[in-house]
Amino acid sequence: MIRFRVLIAAVLTCIAFSALAEEAIVLGLNQSEVSISTNFNGSEIIIFGAVKREEPIPEGPELEVVVTVSGPSAPVTVRRKEKTFGIWVNTAAVEVDRAPSFYAVATSGPLQDVLSRTEDLRYKISVPRAIRSVGAPMDIKDSAAFSDALIRIRSDANQYQLDEAGVSVDEQTLFRATVQLPASLIEGDYNTRIFLTRGGSVVAQYGTLIDVRKVGLERWLYNLSRENALLYGLMSLAIAIAAGWGASAIFSALRR
Amino acid sequence: MQIYLPIAELSVNAFLLLGLGGIVGVLSGMFGVGGGFLITPLLFFIGIPPAVAVATGANQIVASSFSALLVHLKRKTVDLRMGSVLLAGGLVGAAAGVTIFNYLKSLGQVDLLVNLCYVVFLGIIGGLMLVESLNAMYKTRTGKRPPRKKHTWIQKLPFKMRFRVTGLYISVIPPLLVGAFVGLLAAIMGVGGGFIMVPAMIYLLGMPTKVVVGTSLFQIIFVAAFTTMLHATTNYTVDIVLAVLLLIGGVIGAQFGTTLGTKLKAEQLRILLALLVLIVCGKLALDLLLQPAELYSVGFKS
């Protein structure tokens, strides 16, 4: 009896293993670093790769690919205005525990076909799942409206993106996705994940980081403002005074 | 031409900022207002985070006010003595104002109070100025002389001082109080306070309009510089790239503004400033009264 159980366990592990090892991702990025310089105006990241397998393409549902790129997360407060004594005032507030500053999902087909709800919950892939919201205060019953509002506001600003045709897949083997990073980008590690799915379930995944950093003058000014705030403040004032004086001098010279 | 702002962490159009700075600079030179009550809401509007807008606005005000002040100094329309007395009061008021501001912040709702402050003060000042300057204009048209200033309780106060440029011999208490009050409001509202200072000097202290502008600018520079340093060292919200773009426009605008200001009559100048103040007031009042398109707003956890 015991031997039988061990056998079953062994067989199950084998199946799990083979399911994982059957298809693996080999990935390439057009850039693993994004440099924010003074004239930074957004950037396009091309994520391409191939599916490595030892065996022929499995039968059944076609291979689909989901790519996510996620910027640094921070807690945010979502406030709602209400009319009180005739004027619009912020009354209710819900704190969202963790919301990425940027989040893009690109898929090879409609999200609901490519990914089942349970797998979405498990891997936190779609935009609403990527936001972690803790309990709202007791007096707010419709806390979902607040996270919806967050997604709506950030989607309008192009900070949250869902592109259901953003990944092209060839022969179930080669895939390629483009993600457009907006000009208003916050620096940090951008976590990039690639999922292969069949019939809605994830069969393989791969993760890598894209390094987004300020460079040159931007880097120097930012560091100075944090590490040597007094000097930075004095420098700002000096520039202001010099510019004021300079304009005045130039104009009086011109009038003469 | 897009440019990335290192502190605000977003990309904006450089020419938009130059233009914005220029418009505010013209007003600054014309009316002796720092323009903070204009530049701060305008920066909000183009998507600059409020904390960065307030702090950087203060830095820009230093530049455009300094540019305009130099013109006034050359023209000898600055009462340095009166300016110093106002400034002494102003710094005390500003320090008190910052304390009150932080207390309100701890209660939440500081945005609402700042907005209400704006609407109330802009409304009162704009309204009073408009009525007064229209009256003055009507009287000069019909040839009536304006009535001589009455001797009020202000003349009876002690510690009198002679202000030569202004041509006044009054007690230092009213200017100190005016300075402190303006400093207090300026700190709460995040502006230099010129739009309150100018009418206060004209109507409360009885100073001639020509001297008022230069003297107000003198006082604003110091208050704005103080605010800039405070923000730079505590909140790290002064964006130097944003400031440079705004102030290039600002200083050039200020030079044109001062020239334009000398071509207009004092009453006309006051009517224009009154109208400008009322327009901003109306806009802010509408924001409070009308239902906003987006009821929700996203802010970082304080």
C-alpha cells in the first residue's frame, strides 16, 4: 500500500515536471536599460523571444503569450469629492496599499480567452489584480469604486495600459511584443514578466528587470536636491537672481 | 520640444513653460504682484504635482520680481525703508503661517481651506479695488478733485517714522501689521502675497500707486526666497529645470511689463489688476461650486 502511494507520488511529480519543462521561454529585449536624459520623450521596449521545447508542439489549444511590465509601486490615497454645504469637498478617502506607477499588459488575444480568472488571481496579471487594496474604512461601502477610479485616472494618463493585440505569435514558437513607456516615467526597476498560456492556464513563465534610471544632468540635479538640499536651494535662488539681473541688464542695454 | 523634469519626474513642453513664465512675468512687472496666485494654479493645470508647483513657483517669483525691481530701483520708485518695515512684519507672519498650515495639514482638508482663502480674499480685494478705481476714474473725468485724506486713528499711533520716498510720516505699527497679515496669508496660500500687499498699501497705508509696485516687489523677493529655501530643504520639491524654463520667460516678460505699466494711468492699472484678480477668483469659485468631471483624485499617501 505504501509502495503504491509512493509510486503515485512519483508519477505525479513526473507529470508536473514535464508540464513545466515541456515549453520554456528564451527571451530577448531591445534594451535592458532605459536612460532618462533631459530630452527623454518616452521609450519603446521590444520584448521578443522564442519557445524552447524538446518535443513537437502539443496538441490542443493554441499557445498564447501575455507580457506585463510593472513600474515601482507605492501606496496611494484615492479621494472622492461630495457636495457639502453647496461646495465640492473631498469627503471619503481609500488607501490603496500598493499601486504600480506604471503597468502595461500586452496579450496575443482577448484577455479573458488567453487567461482564466483563477490564473489571473494567482499570478496577478491583469491591471485590477496588479493593484493591492486593503480594506476601506468601515463607513465606505463601495470601495471597489475607488480602485476603479484609480485605474480609470491612470489609464487616461497612459500609465496603465492593456493592449489585447500587443503580442504577435508565429508558429506557436516566436513571439514579439512592444510596450510604449510614456514620457512621464519614474525611475526604478521595471519588472517584466512573460507568461505562456494554453487554454487559459499558464504553462511557463519568465521574469526579468528593466532598469530605468536618470542619467547625466537629471541624475546630478536629483542627487543634489536630496543629498545637499541647502546648496540646491541656494543654487536655485542664485539662478533666479542672476536671470532677473541679466534680463534687466540686457534690456537696459537694448534701450540705450 | 519635450523636456524631462528631474524632480517632478515628468516630461513637459518647454515652449509651453516659457510662455507661461512670460505671461506671469508681464503681470509681475505691470502690477507688482509676484504672480504666485496665477502660476501655481496654471502649473496644476498642466499636470505638475501641487507640491512641486508651489515650491518652484516661489523660486520663479524671485526671478521675475528681481528683474522688475531693478527697473523700479533705477526709476527710484522703491521705498526701501517702508519695504524693510513691511518685510520685518512679513517674516513674522510667514513663520506663524507655516505653523498654521502644518496644523491644518494634520487635520486634512488643507486644499479646501487654501481654495476658500483664495476665493474670499481675491473676491474681496478684487471687488473693492474695482469699485474704488472706477470711482476715481469717474471723478477725474468729471473734474472733481479726490477728497483729501482724513486724519484717522492711524495718525495718532506712536513710533512715527518718516518715509521720504512715499511721502508719509506715519507710525510703524500699521505697516508692521499689514506685513505680518500678508505674510501669514502668503504662507497659508503658498504665494508671495503681492495681490494683497498692493491694495493694502494703497488703501490702508495711503501710499501712492507708483511707489507701491516697487516696494511690494522688494518685499516679495525676500518672502519668496524664504519660501523656496524652506521647500528645498524640507520637502525637496523645488524643480530647478522647471524653474529655469519659467524664469527665462518670466524675466523677459517682467521687463516688458514694467514698461507697459508706466504707459498706463494709475487708475487703469488698478482696474486691470482688479479684473485679473476677479477672474482668478471666479474660476476658483466655479471649481468649488460646479460638479467636477472626475469626482475622484489620486494622491500619494502623506
